[in-house]
Amino acid sequence: MNIDEIIELALKEDLGDGDHTSLATIPAGAFSQARLLVKEEGVLCGIDIARRVFHRLDPQLEFIPLLTDGHKIQTGDIAFIIRGNPVSILSGERLALNFMQRLSGIATQTRRIVDAIEGYNVKLLDTRKTTPLLRELEKYAVRTGGGHNHRFGLFDMILIKDNHVDFAGGISQAIRAVHRYLEARNLDLKIEIEVRNFDELEQVLAEGSVHRIMLDNFAPADLRRAIDRIGGRYETEASGGITLANIRDYAATGVDYI
């Protein structure tokens, strides 16, 4: 679902057949101005989404952005000014704010984590654990905060996890089955495989034919040892048990992605 479709459905959800309170109380031909006042420090995200919300309701509204996405905001900053029909402004302001508050929260938290691993050659990735139907927006917010996107869905990358290995009958069988599947369907997808211990890692290294190895729930010392064992042959990714308090220890191992 693209951004315009998300906005269209969100407006239908909120407006129904109209903002009857505003339509009943605001005189025809009225003109007004509003501004978005920042109340908390963070990273701004969603300015263009807000513009698109307002202009979907009323193309005659004048939207004046004063800040851009990715800007480090402070309490008291003004993000944008909107001028025009007050019925249109009030009909769109809650949806615009809902989008901006959520996306700015994601961007702010992402920046906080990115700052924690500053100085190391590692990229912070997101996941598919997103709000249903808002994935495109939330992944955009991650990028705005300085993070990077992992796969968008189940269709644009192969990620072999333990349940896939179990059903395939083993690590080698799973990797080979993936290659047969991709060849039969003429698909060109990157292949990542998850390992949970050194035994599984050795099986992957013996089989090869992957692009990235996800090292799941490895302690930093074990992660460093695993990365040394991989020796640059494959991209490496750390996951599981990683928090803001310990992420710098993981970044220091030389892993490519967290």
C-alpha cells in the first residue's frame, strides 16, 4: 500500500461523511491560520505527509513548511503553518498530527540508537514488526532517523530461519531448496540465513551459497568469535538480546548489521 492510499483510507476512517461539528459552527467563507508547535525534543518526520493530508482535503490550503524531515527539533519550534478554510484545516489536523507524532517518535528513537553506535562501521536495520498497513511510512521514519531498511516484506529477500530449516530437514537442505526455487522461478533475491550457535554456523560455512548470516542471540564475545570465523566471506548481522544499553558492545565486534 502506497502513501496516497494510506492517507485516503485514513481520511475515510476519520471523516466519514464529514466533520459535522466544524460544518455546523464555522461560517461559510471563513479564513484561518494554524501552526504546528513542537512540544518535545526529537527528530522531525512527516512534514510532507501532513502536506499531502491537507491538500487531499483541500488543494486551496496554503501549506508552508518551516522545518524538514530529519531536523532535530526543540520545544517551541514551529514545524509548519497552514492557511485557508478552517473547516478543511480542522478536518485534517488530527490525522496530520497522528502521522507526524508516530513517525517522529520512530525517527527519534532510531536516531538515539544510531548515535549510540557512532564511530563503528555498522548499520542499524529495522524489521517487519510494523503497524499493519503503515509499513512504508514507518520504514521511511527509520531512514529519517539514520537507520536502514531490512527487507520490506516476505517477497523481496530470502530469510531462512529455524522453522524453515526444520521443515526442510536441515541447513544444507534448506539452502539447496531455496536455490532450486529461485532458479525455477527466475528470481534474483539475496539469501540470508539465521544461525543460533556455532554448530549451525559451521554447517552454513560448509554449504555456502548465501549472502548474509544472521547470528541470533550471540553474546558479544561469541559474536566477535563468530565474525572472525566467517572471515569476511559473508555479510554478518546480529539480532536478539540487543538493547540500547548494550548495543555499543555489539557494534564493537565488527558486525556489519544490527
